[in-house]
Amino acid sequence: MSEINVTPLVDVMLVLVIILLVTAPLLTQSVHVTLPKTVETTANINDQPLQLGINAQGVMTLNKNPIADLAALEIVLKAELEKIRMWACIYTPTKAWFMPSSQS
């Protein structure tokens, strides 16, 4: 008759007991961390990203407003970029977010 060899089972159980004995004291110790204070903020729903769309017929839309051609799209995008630049200058006068292409 063949018997089940329990030696591998005992070996695995001993390894698990050793791991438990080593890690249990580590779990009782804690590291105290000073977390930074935060302020509750709300999302600015007025600053939405630009949504550029092109449908199957090739009609372009920017924020769901139809654009006639690429030249008109360029004009509208430049106007939007100027709005963003003005906002950046108003709210962060010491940090330049955007560098005009003429100054790069």
C-alpha cells in the first residue's frame, strides 16, 4: 500500500510559520508621517477642454460649433489660446505657462 508523503507539507507549513513569526512584530510597529494639510477645492466647471470633432462627412466642429475650413479653425484656435494666455497672466503673473512661438 502506498502512503501519502507529508514531508513537503510539513516543510511548507514550517516556512509559513517562520514567515509569520518574522512579520508579526513588524506589523505592530508604525512609522509616523507628517502629512501636508490640504484645502477642500471644487472643480472649475467653466474651464472645459477644447473638443475638436470631425465627422464622417469631414465637417469640423470645435466645442460643438461648426467650423467652415482649416483657416477658420486656425483663427478660432488662436483666439482660444489667447484666452488661455490671458488667464495664465492674470492668475500666475510670475510663472509663464505658455511661450509664444516667436520667443522660443
